[in-house]
Amino acid sequence: MGIKQGDQYLIPISITSDGEPLNIENVETVEIVIGNLTKKYPSQINYDDTENVFLFPVLQTETFGFKAGSTKLDVRVKFTNGNVVGLEKIQTISVPSALSGEVL
């Protein structure tokens, strides 16, 4: 996965448990951290149940704030039973630099 500085779109993030997509009905909150951005489902992140992915929105101004090279992605899920579970391993995302710093 890569996010170029200045990109703006919905980043699809698949979260699985034991190799299966999460049962969204058992999920209360999902916290996704990419670099210096923290957003939560359901208030700031949507869920696409046809693709079984969380859609993390990023704006150009936000991705310009990512340091060129790489950034980290981390996830924590709070289930309706009160359990909170995070990723076993924090993921690294490639961040190519942009020549232009202008928001289009």
C-alpha cells in the first residue's frame, strides 16, 4: 500500500479475525491510525459491507503532512462485548513525495 503526499481519496482497509472479515454487527468502534491521523468508525470512517472494508478518508492537506518515505498504520477494534483488540503487527505504508505542495 502507498499514499503519495497530496493524495485525497478513501483508503480501503480490510480487517480480519482468524482470516475472516470482521462481523460488523459485533463491532462498536474501530480506531485507525495512519501516520499522524487518527479516525474512528462509525463517526469518521465508513464501512463498505459489499467489499468488507473500512473506508478511511484522507484529504490533500492531511497527506501533505505525511513524512516522505514511510508512515505507520495501526488498528484497534472495540467489540460490543467490551473487548478491545489491536493489530499484532503495525503495518508500514510507503509515502512517495510530491513535487508540488499545492492543494488542487
